[in-house]
Amino acid sequence: QHPELEEALERDEEITNAEGEPMSPRLHVTLHTVVANQLLADEPPETWQTVQRLAGLGYDWHNVMHMIMRPVSDQVWRAMAEKQPFDPADYARRLAELPGDWPPPENLGPAPPAG
């Protein structure tokens, strides 16, 4: 999904994202994998339900993945920084709130090429 991250992944270094903030390509790709694994396992089922709902609103696959990655990363942060266990109810609630402040699909332009 992100061929532009390949070099940074090989060097295992952070990059600056489009918003000018540092980001870890390794963490980004890992979050993509977490969401994909949730979908493959249908666990929790709210993840696939959210994909269907957001796709029905006109969002493309890649933007849907990024939207879902936000509550996933929040759960990971809580687990790592605050030593809190995964909270399925909070996660389901956060999924239900999507797209939240995400731009409407017509403002996002075409999806980047798969890769």
C-alpha cells in the first residue's frame, strides 16, 4: 500500500509525513497489518461492519484502512503507555464514530496505487 515508505523501512528510520509530523513507517505498516488481520479473522466483527459502512459512504479502501488505524493506534497507545488492557467496548464505540473529522471522500482525490 505504501511504496513510498520502502526506503525508510529498509533504513529503519522515521520520516516526515504530509502534515510535517514525524512518523514511523514500520509502525504505520504494522497498523495496516493489524487491521487486515482483524478483517481476516472477523474479530472484532465491528471492524468489517465499519469497512462496509465507510465504503458505502464512498471512501476508498486505503482511506478506510487509515480511518480504522486511528482507534487501533489509540488502543495500542493505551496498552503500552498507560498499561491498560484492550477495551472492546471503547474500540467498537470509536469505530462507530468514524469517519469523525475525516474529510469527505470527494475531497480526498484518487487512492494511491497499490503496491
